[in-house]
Amino acid sequence: MPDTRRRVFFVSDRTGITAETLGNSLLTQFDGVDFQSLTFPFVNTDDKANSVVAYIDHAAREDGVRPIVFSTTVTDSVRQKLKQANALFMDLFDTFIPTVEEELQLSWAHASGRAHGPSTKRYASRIDAMNFALEHDDGQSLRKLDKADVVLIAPSRCGKTPTSLYLALQHGVFAANYPLTEEDLETGQLPKPLKDQQHKLYGLITDATRLSQIREERRPGSKYASIQQTSYELRQATKLYKKFSVPYSDSTNMSVEEIATMVMQEKNLRRHSF
């Protein structure tokens, strides 16, 4: 019977984000294994590579089973040293680069950091988007709301803020969010500040029981957190979305990444990765 505990190492000569993203995507397909991961970023010299190999070999001896290593290092000497570790070594560049080289009839650049490297214009765009999202969180500001790419609306604690921040940080999207209050839901009308932004609106709902539990942590024993209140607000919000043709998603079983993707697809927003 296979060991249910396995150490996984992500090794990179930069941040390790690419190795983590690709490696974790593969590992999600395997149930019943307790993956314990550790990232080694900025492994860009032979000495650092030797230290990482020593650590991996120690883990193999300690566990009695070889670890899994996902690597995105580009320096040949570093990569060769890492391959000597007692591990299942998955060089993500070795896996794909030769095929692309053959197709393009070009040799790869061996340049590190290009996937998440510096770009003054893109960096400034992301910072501007983050500042915009923070300023326009939960309806705190209406200043330059017309600059928004999208305005998320929902009852309190349905996931507006994390989605707005993710859209800004990951894709440079100018995302505002605005709460639907009990008054809005009783009148069945869009909040006045949003009427000119109706074409930018995107709604969220979630499971009433889950919403009640989330609110209970914030205001224990309150009407705000009761299942009756959350059920009412979610019903009214759904009616409002349908009345004004506002696209919406049920965020109950969706990650922030999935919600953001739904928003961008619906609003035809261009994806930028940083």
C-alpha cells in the first residue's frame, strides 16, 4: 500500500510561484495522500543547490520514501546538481521546453524571472488597481467610480472584498464593491450611486447557512447573523439581480480565483498576469 504521507519541494531561482502553481495543480488530482510542501526560492547558485539537495536527501532518509521535487530553475549547473537529489525530480522546463524549441526552431533563453519579472508599466497598473479597490471597498468612496471596470454587489460577507482585491492584484482590474443593505433589498431598487454603473455590476450570493456562520463570528447572537436574516437577504438579492439583469454567481463552493474568472468572462475583461 503506498505511503499516504509525501514531502513535496518546489525549487526555483526566483519566487517559486510558477513551480507551486503547476506542481499543486498536478497534485490536486491525487486523493488520499498527505502532501507536505516546502518552497525553496532564489536557488540561483551551485552552493544553494547543494544545500537544497542535502535537505532533500535528509528528508528521503527520514521519511523512508523519496520526496517529489518540482523545479523551475534555468541555470544548467544548478539544474544538474538538483537532479542528483534522491527524489522524483520534475523539471518543468525540461518537460515542455524541448517540444516548444522544436516547434519554433529556436533555443530557449535560460532567463529567470520572466513569468513574474519587473515591468514598470504593469507594476504601476497593478498598484493603481489595488489602491482603487481599497478606496472603493464596501462603498467607502464613490470618487471616480466611473473608472471601475466592474462593481461587485452583494449582501454583507458574500465575498466582495477578497474578489475585488484578487482582481486588482492578479489582473490589474479596477474593481469596486458595494454592499446591498436591508433598505436596498426592501425597496427592490439598486442603490442610487450605482444606477449609472448598472452595466458594470456583478452580483454574488452564497448559501444562507454558511453566511449565517460567517456573520456569527463577527456579531455573535445578532439578528444580522441569524439564518432568517441571511435567507431573507439572499432571496431579495437574487430578485434584485434578476429584476435589473445583473449577472451573478453563487460563491458557496467557489474559490476566489474561480469567482474572479467568472466575473472577467462575463464582463469581457482582459486577463493580465503579474
